[in-house]
Amino acid sequence: MTKDAQQAPIAHLPGNASQQLRADVATALDSLTPQVKSRVQAVSASSSDNILLQLDNDQAVFWGSADQSGDKAALLPVLLGQGGATFDISSVSHPAVK
């Protein structure tokens, strides 16, 4: 097993997940910086608009859809630096930290 395969987060997707849903989850994960990607413990998605990343330190990121994944990935490290447990970046123009 390669190092990348060992570090892959656990994916929780519906058994009948479409190719589009799988592609959207991959887009979100692939857009993350290496530092953030290394913190992802699991990813779940019940639909293409409901992607959720579970990070270490009991932090969660509601990604929403794969739209604007590059912008979301650039914004996330800034938000993580503010502390908090839950980060909603589903709307890049209106992120929320709780």
C-alpha cells in the first residue's frame, strides 16, 4: 500500500452514490492544501450539495457542493486559524465559524 493510500480519509457515501457525487467529493478533497488534507479524518456526503469533512481535533467543515472548491480551499486555512469547532464554507462569500 502506498503512503497516499494509507493517509486517505474514510469516505461515508450512500451505497448507491452516483459517479457525480464521487467526483464532487474527489474535487473537494483534491483542492485542499497538503496541510489541511493531512488533517482530514473522514468525508461524508449524502448529496452533491452536502459534502462534510471531519478533521482531527474534533473539527468539522461543511463544504457544501464542489462549486468554487479552489476558493473554499484557499479560505479554509484562514478560518481554521481563528479557532472553532465547525466551519461552514458552503458559501465562500458568507463563511461561518462556530
